[in-house]
Amino acid sequence: MSAVNETLFHDSTVYFALISGLLFSLVLQSRGWLAFYSNKLVNVISPYVVMTLLFTWYGHHESYRLSVFEGNGADYLAAVSENLWTGRAFYHLWYIPILAILYATTPLIAWLLTRTSTRWLVWLAMVAPLAVSRTGLVFTWTTLVYFMGVYSVGMYIGARYESSLETCRRYWKPLLITALITTAALVAAYLLEYDKVGPVSGRETLFYVQKLALAAVVLVWFHANEQRLPRWLNTLATFAFSIYFLHAIVLMMLEEGLTRYALGPTAATGMIATGFVFLIVSIACAVILSALMRRALGKRSRMLLGT
């Protein structure tokens, strides 16, 4: 069951990169580059700096147990400086430096997509993650290449949204089958402790295919049921970045609370159920805190929490 757990709760930043690329082509590109970078500075970079300052002071540090930073002011500033570049203030922040690079390269990708003679370079970036594997929750050049591919897929789909949607609608059954097969293959890979094929992670290759296939199926379903989607999905979309920034520390607090009082489930099914409950609680807490901050600070809350 731990193999199922790993497959279910695998890092979801692939979807963030895909959606970021999609939204750029669908919404942000038409607003101009000044508006695009102003939006990212206020909604992503500024709250990332704030969260880095906070989590460097109170975070998991080297022990992966929550604690206050030990050291003087100079040590703290040095740690903040390093964490800003590496995203290591908290385990989930590693993705933001990569996202910042993706934003910086967005004009180049957009330019390549507009020309038939250069579009193949974007296609090459899109297939590169099949052979260039990300390396866990750390900033490396291979991880950057991996997410550049995902981001390019999002931009490519967004640039020709209607035709891409029609293609996904036409082939939704093969896409769903692909998602199910790769999910089963991932469970088997964890059970058999299979991963590396030379320098390539077989699991990450499978995850790449699985998540793109799932994203295509979900896109078709959302479009077909657009008028019947529950309101809470809009709430999650509104607070998406603040949920990302805040959920991890809530999860760690919950986990430490269970460990401290020896209340953690021992059965595999109990662990999976607890994981779902923790996920829901952490998201709910992030939404509540973000809503309170926005009510208190208005639009200025975007610079603190991204919402």
C-alpha cells in the first residue's frame, strides 16, 4: 500500500507548471509583458520572499523538525540569501526559483511558438522530460529542463486552445487508458523498487506521461461540465498560490502532533486516509488564513500570500 501512497501523493508541481503555461497563452499574453511581469512579481516573487523570511526563521531546517532559527542576525541574513536562490527555506519552496526562470524564458518560448521554422525547438523541450529526469525536491539543471518541458506544453496548448481541446476530446478514451496504465505501472515500479534506466528515472518518465494524460482528461471534463462545477473549485483557484505557500507548514504541524502523541495510524489504509484528511485540513487552513489576511489588508495581501 505504500506504493499506492507514493503514487497518489507524488509532488503535483507538474500541474502548476502546466497551468502557468496555459494561463499565459490564454490570458496573460494579451495584456503585454509589463503586466505579465508585474503580476508575477506581486503574486509570486514577493510572497516567496516573505515566506522565505518566515520559514528561515521558523521552519524544518536541517532536522526536518519545526524549530526556530539558531544563530545571530548575520547568520539569519546569510541563510535567507542562500534560501532565496535555492528555495530551501521549506521543502516545498524549491519550485519557485525554477518558476522564476520559466517566467524569464517565457518571451523566448512565445517567440519560438510563433514561427514554423523554430517551433520544433519547443516540441523538443516538450519531449525532453521523457529522457531528462527531475531530481526530487531540489533545484538542478535536469529538474529545470523537466519543468521547462511541462511549461512549454501548457503554452503550446494555450496558444491553440480550441484545436487542442478538440484533439483531447476526440482521444479522451485513449488518454484515460494511458493514465490508468501509467498509474498501474508506477505502483508496480514502487513495489519492485524499480527506477533508474541509466541516468533516466523510469518513475519520473511515467509520472510525466501520467500527469499530462490526466490533465488532458480533466480539461475535457471541466469544459463539458463548466456550468455545473462546484463553487469551491473557484475558491481553490482564487487562493491557489497562498494554498501552495502555506499548506506545507500546516501539514508538518499535523504530522508532528501525531508523532508527539503517538496517534499515527499503523495500517497502510489508515496512513492513506490520514494523508487525505491532512491534505484537506491543510488546504482549508490555508484558505481561511488567506481570506482573513485579504479582508484585513485588501489587495496588499497579494504581496504577502499571493492572494
